[in-house]
Amino acid sequence: MHNVGIDLLSFYAPTEYLDLADLADARGVAPEKYEIGLDQRLMSVPAADEDAVTMAAAAALPLLEQTDPSRIGALLVGTESAVDHSKATAAFVHRLLGLPATCMIYDVRQACAAGTIGLRQAAAMVALEPEMTALVIATDIAHYAAHSPGEPTQGAGACALLVSANPRVCRVEPTWGVHAEETSDFWRPISRDTPVVNGKTSLLKYLECLRGARRHFIASGGDGKLRSHCFHLPFASMAHKAAKQVARDAGAGPSYRASLQYGRVIENTYTASLYIALASLLEQGDVDDGERIGMYSYGSGSLGLYFALQTVQGFRDHLLKRSHTQMLARRHPLSLASYEARHARSGNPPQEVSDSESPFRWVGVDELRRMYEPRAAGIGVASDAAWVSESG
């Protein structure tokens, strides 16, 4: 059964952002280095009481308002920002969303490709059990050391996908291209809260894995001449390099620029970046009913995945364009001083309730237990009291 795919998709970005022109001024570099070199404008900054769990739940909540939660048989979370070394991020999200006890929960891990692996696994589950729906969430906070080369490529956000039979937005085609090899381009030792990055190697491996995955995709019977594309976006200008390579291989330049609009003002969201790009392409681009879209997912370390989606007749009627654009328009700027203070405390328990528009918040830690709650009664879990999840 191949009529399986994305029934609905929704993303969440934090309420505050840092203007990269302000960061450039503070770091003594020309704004063009970020605005042209990275092709980025704004960096989403999570509130002190937001993390990968709250963002994941916030991204998924609008989807649950349009589906029967009792049909959700699996929750898969792809993330590099897990809050526990043992318990799945999905377990925390499952409780916040009030999903049924019959819903399988687990995390997927392989750097920024984790969300895509989750999508592939979810599609296979639904193909075996067409009556079920799977929820796939990609959620991350890209956090680098202050004054480091990676600092202007930070960001935060999450994207949720409902995967079902007879989807309303796009089908996942059965052919996949894969290219994997162990490399040290980006990694995060357990002893550190920021990653180690070899920027030049990462750029080369990103493109090398794209080339290899596309070749495997075509050799496996996939059509390599697709007009529209979405690429993994550690920063927007990486898509320009990827598009040039696809153009050389396919003989024609792909259409992809509409996929960058949301990412330019959210920044790096690791696992979620490809699917925020997809939302941007579908909601802001010129995509036809029945159009096939090339998708490239890259996870450092490294794994490249290339596959295709096909839009469904009338897919635009099921997009959340209005809520997404309103959410981005309601955000407000963060001063450089506030950004630096929050950056220095990243990962520490919140000291007060923020004014974030997220429906959920991280309350803090009590005896090594991480606690979450809805910001208002009646959201997600039945109780409006903070619920506690054991950690460790």
C-alpha cells in the first residue's frame, strides 16, 4: 500500500527572536556576513521555560484539534535535544498531549535526519495498519557557544506531522535513496552541552551525501528530475549549494526558494528544519496539485536520505498557513543583553513564568524529576496541575 503520507503538518517557533544584525554588530562583523553569507535574518530564541518537550507538544496540539486522538497508534519524536538519557522525549510529550495508553512511544536518533527516519518508520507502520494514524514530531534547540562560529546559526522550533492512509496533504513515495558513512563533521560528546563542529567537513559531507543518496534513489527506480525541492537547512544559504548540485546532476535547476521563507526568520532547528521548509514551500510557493517534491535530509555523522512526496488534490485546503503566518507575525524582538543572559543560563531550570505563547511550559526540576504543565487549564492533559515525570 503506497497511498500513505502526511495528512496534516504544523510547526511551532518560540515567541522571541534575535535580529542577526544586532548580533553582527555586537560581534564586530559586517551584517552581510549573516544576511548574505548565511542568508538568514532572525534567530528564534526559546524562553527559559521552553525546551524540546514543550515545543514538540506545542507543534502537535493544532493537529489534535483536527483528528481523533484515539486513532493515534504511535508517537515518534526525532530530536538532538533530548532531556533524559533514558526516557524518550516522546514519553513526556505523550502525557502533555493526553494521548491514549495504546499509543506506542519512542524517540529516533541520528542527528538532523532523525525526523525523516521517524517519517519513514511511521509510513511503514501505517502501511501495515491503515486504520491507524502516527504522529511524528521533530523538535530541537540549536545551541552553540557564545562568540563561536556556530553562534549565528542557532535557532529553535518543532514540526509535527500526522501520517495516515489516504493523506490530505501529500503522499510519501516508496522509493528512498540512502548514503551513510561514519565521519566527524558534527558531534556532541555526552560531557558537553554544545556540539563540536568541523564546518568545512560538514559542508562537504552534506553535499557528498546528497550526491550519493540521489544516485541510490535513481538507481532504485526514482525519478531524479523533480521540479520542486526541500533541503535540510542548517542555514538558508546551504540550500543554494544543494540546488546547484542537483542542477548539475539533473540538468535543470530545482525550484526551492519558497521553502526558505520560514527558515530565514526561525533559523536552525536541526531535525525540524526540513519540515518547516516543506511547510514554507507548500504554503508560500507555487506548488500544483499532484506535484512531486524532492526531499533531502542530512544527519551529521553521517546519513543522507533522498525521497519524494506528491501533493494530493486539494492539499491547500488542509494547510495551516494562516495560523503559521500569524504566529510568526506575533513574535517580538529580544535585546542583545537579554539574549546573552538567556544564552548563559540555557538548560538551567526556569526562575519564573515567561510570556511565551507556547501552550505548555517546563516548570522546573524537583528531586531530579523534570516537571511540565499546560499554561492554562483545559489544554492537553486533563489536570491543570503540574505533572511529574521521573528522570534518571
